[in-house]
Amino acid sequence: MTILDAHGLISGKKDMMYCVITRLELMELRRIVEKYDGSAFITVSDISEIIGDHIKKTSKVQQEVIAQQMEQREKAFAESEE
């Protein structure tokens, strides 16, 4: 998983999460994202090839930690816009 600083044309500064997961992990990822950001924009693409050995399975604990970090970043961003 990679977190990127992104800038939306309309929405402004946002964090973007990019990850490669299995079809079985998709429902769990959706649940986590919806829990922390119900208005998140999600795209799903089929991958035909991955080059490199950087793929590691993320445990549920790691997923929750990542989701909490995303929530903290979103709160910090919202506070900075006030």
C-alpha cells in the first residue's frame, strides 16, 4: 500500500491510497475505507501483470492501523482548512 499526496481539481488537496489486493481482500478494504471515509472515491481495476517482489500480505491488524492513520491525516487536513 502506498499513500500519495494528491490534488483534486474540485476537491483540492487529498490523500490517495494505492494498493494491489486480491479479489478476496476487496470487500474487507471497502469496509475499512467506508468506515473512515464514506465519501471516498474508489476505483477497481484488473491487473494482468505485476513486476517486482514488493508484494506482501497485509494483516487485519496492519489494515486497521493504516485506516487509523488515514483518519488522523484526514482530521489534520480538515483542521488545516478551517
